[in-house]
Amino acid sequence: MRVWNVVLFAVVGGTALPIALHHHFYGVFNPHQIALAFFTWLNVIIALWEICLFLRIDLIEEQHRRFLAEYRGRELDRARDFFATRVPLRRLFSPTLWAELWSTYSVFDDSYADRKSFGFFVDIGNGFSTLIPSLVFLYGMTFEIVPARVLGIVGLLLFYQTWYGTIVYFWSFLLNKRYRGHTARNLALFVGMSNGLWLTFPLWGMTAAIVMIQSDSYSLFLR
């Protein structure tokens, strides 16, 4: 398989499973559960990648210097080359493999190859602190493992953290003018689109969490 095949399978498969389970138990395809299942599972994947960022920052710094020299002026080719890389099954869970994702992203934003930067710390912080809450909320919507008000509080904290971190990162990117030297298309693809997901879906999640807290009920996901 190639990297893009692995990523697509992980996102689609990991999102489809909780949606199918929810439909199996309740007989509904609920838009709130579907949307938040997608986002929380995506955040699980990103959190695992962010842990790889922490574990392999030395390698990322070295690859960043090499990729800048090799791909200057054609940064999009670096992304294409990474996602087209063939991945043997034994390397699917290798932190070294997924560290290259950050080395690739660092040609658009060098803060991910700088262990002193806000971008580095906000992402590894997200990785370690939101992995478990994301899984709890993802499957809690269906299995009601804690009272609805409790899961709502977990969700409110989770979604607010991801939303706030994204806003601060985005303004850090703009105010430090890290967009210089990149085309508008590349920025829209690799900075705007990715951060856009973490701006919109957390707002949806916070709204759902507030409803759960106020009603102390899972009814939002059952109709």
C-alpha cells in the first residue's frame, strides 16, 4: 500500500465503525453522531501522529533541512512524494514513518521542525491530552458509558481545547508571516483546509456538548 491508501482506509474505516454500531443499536443515522464520529476519530489519528512528532523531533529537524534544499519552490511535490510512498505492513505503526508527515508539513511551516516553537508544543500537547477523551466521546455517544452530563463536560473540554489551540496556531502563523514564499493554493490546501476542520467541527462539538449538559440526556444522538 501507499501512504495515501493507509490514511484513507484509517479515516474511512475508523469513522464507519462507530456509525455502523450506532445504527445497529438505535436504528438511526444521526447527523450529529456522524459528524462528531468523523472529527473525534480524525483527532485520534492526528493525536497519534502528534505523539510521533514528539518521539522523532530529531529526525524531523534533519529531514526538514534536507527537504528544504531538495524541494524549495516545489513544496507540493514533497507532499505528493510522501503520500505516494509505498508502505510495507511492518512499518504501518512506525513512528519514523509518520514523522515524515511532519517533515513534509514543515516545508510549509517550519515551526514543526523547531522544538522551541508554539506549533510544536501545541500539537504534542494535543496528542497526549486529547487521545483518550476523543475515544471516550467517540464511543460514548453510542454506548453511554457515563452519564450524559459527564460526557458533555468531557466533550466541552475536548472541543474547546482543539478549537482554541487552532485559533492561536493560526494567528501565530499569520503574525509571524510564515506564509511568505508559498503560493495561495498551497497554503489553502495544507494550512487552510486542515485548520478549517479544527475550527468548524469543534464548534459543532461544543454545541452538542452544551445540549447534553443542559438536558443530561443522549437524545441529541438518538433521532
